[in-house]
Amino acid sequence: MIDRLLGRERLKKRIAELEEERDDAVARMEAEEERRAEAARKRQAAEKRVNELETRITELEDRLERAQQREADADAGVEFRGTEALRPGRRDEVLARLRSVETAPEGALSAFVAHGGDVPEAVTDALGERASLVRRAAPTLVYVDDAGLVSCALEPPIDPEPFCEWSDGFRVEEGWFRPTGRFAFGLARSDTFGLGVYESDERVAMQTVRTDVMDEHDKGGFSQARYERLREEQIDEHLDECREALAGLPADLDHVVLVGETGIVKRLAEHADYTASSDATGKPEAALAEAFSGFWTARLRLI
């Protein structure tokens, strides 16, 4: 009997030891999981901050470059004679006028200057000190005739490859300014996504994604770190749905245009041929229509 009692006592002791080891192992596992979760949160927060800073740096560099160019232009005493945003109707009217210009051979100069690109010597020769305005307007098309009747910079929605040529008329291609062919156009925001397939300016198919993403009003009792982690997870899920929609586009499209929030568009840019920022908001279909109209607006600057 005593042996049995002693045997049970040893078993109870061993059970207690094993339970203690188990509890220690569980505590270490939970601590490791918490450490990994905290590291993941910090990494996500750091990646988000890096994206925000990269976007901000790009914006500030662009502002600095333009400010420096304005100062240089002011020192030279040159300014644009006027500027105008050309919505579709007005845009087509201006393009028709440019196409109507006829000159002697080598009398009409057409060029495209990319952002940060060099201004061609022919443009500098034609515009003189006013060529500095082209650098400020870039990326832009430049149209100048040898009589000085036409002298303007026209920023197109779709940038062509840089070129510079004299001819007997201006080079004005439809695809730079108007929706042509069969293509996809999408608007991407952190909580809204609209994607249409178009034939010229007619939308023939559409799909949308709308995700409830937390904002400051939804923060409630969450800590700042937990709120940011949950919000970023929701955005990641939203972007996964956006990528799925983009990956499922027809293979016969001429190109894909994606506009929207700079940071969001940047994360989806691998699926697009052309990207741009857009502040269009609201329900996906209405926001997509607004963004579409805004994208196909050209900016005219008189030199």
C-alpha cells in the first residue's frame, strides 16, 4: 500500500514537472509569436512610411525644380503668355487648329520633351530665351512655326517617346490626346477601385472593388499600433483584389492606364502601361468617370 502511495506521489510530481515545462514552453512560444507580430507591424509601418516619404520627396523635388526654373525664367524676364486646361471638347478644337496649319517644307517644328529631359537644339534655336519655359512645362509637346504665329507647349495625357522634327505641318497624333483603340482604364484608391474596358471613349465592361477600410473615426479603443496594423491589413486585402482584377484583363488590350492615389497606384504600377495621380472620389462608377475625364484633359501653355 505504501509502495502504491509512493508510486502515485512520484507520478503526481512528474506530472507537475511536465506541466511546468509545458507552461514555460507555451509562454516562450507566445512571447516569440508576439515578437514576430510586433516585428511584422513595425515592418509594415516602416514600409508605409518609406512609400509616403518617397512620394513626398518626389513631390518636393518636382516643386524645387519648378521653383528654380521659375526663378531662372523671372531673371530672364520670360513667362507663359497664358495657360488653359483643355477638357475634351475644347481639346479637340485646339488640336484641329494645330492640324490645320500648313507651311512650306521644314516650316513647322514639333517636339516632345520628357520630364527632366534635354531641350532639343532646334527648339532652343526657334524659341531663344523662351526655351527655358519648355523645361518648366516638361513633359510636354512643343509646337512652333517659322513665322512665329504658333508657339505653344501642350502637355498630353499619353507621353510619346521624345522626338524633334521639322515638317510642313505639326505632328499631332490622336493616341496622345484622345482615348483610341481598345484599352483598360482604372482608378485605384485605398478603399475604392474601378476598372473599365473601353473601345475609344465608350466603356464596354466594368468591374469594381469597394473595401471598408478603417479611418480615424473607426479607431475606437484600439492602440495606434494595432489600428495602423489592422488598417494596413485591410488595404493589403483590397490591393490583392485589385491585382486579381487587373491580372484578369483581356489579353488583346492596347494598353492599361491606372490613376488614383499616388502611393496606391505605385503599388499596382506593374500592371499598368501608364500611371497618373487623380483625386477623384465617391462611388466607384462615378469616380471612374470623373477620373477618366480628368486624365484625358490636356494642358496648353502659350510660349
